[in-house]
Amino acid sequence: MTEIGKNTIKASAGSIALFVFKVSLFQCFATRILNWYRPEFADFFGFFLSSAGKNLALFCIAPTFTPFGNIHAEGKDATPGVALKAA
């Protein structure tokens, strides 16, 4: 692992530990803040899910109908044909 990765993990772990310590130290204040923020977070998460669905359609399904979706699984010279023949 690189030095930057190690520092990032240390910083993330430190900030999480500090947050947990502060919340356990000031439980009443933290409860009021988190209860106020919960509906806002729920609204944002719904927006995030709808955006993710739109991006899925944009980047995965839409190229099928555009020139960017020119996919040839068997190479450039592939032609459509029957994969399995009836016996």
C-alpha cells in the first residue's frame, strides 16, 4: 500500500473515532442535531437513488440505441446468425 493510502486510512479512522467520542460525550446535543437532520438526509437519499437510476439508463441502456453501442462480441467482422442449430 502506498504512503498516501496509509495516511488516508489513518485520517479516516481518526475522524470516525473522534466523531464517536464526541457523540458519546455530548449525547443530548448530538441527538437533537441528528433528529433534525434525519428528514433532510432521507430526502437527499431519495434524490440520490433516482439520480442513480437515471444514470444507469443514460450510461448503460441508451448506448444500445446510439452509434456508441456498436458492440461486436465476436470481433469486427461478426455477423448476426443462429448460434444453435435445431437437431
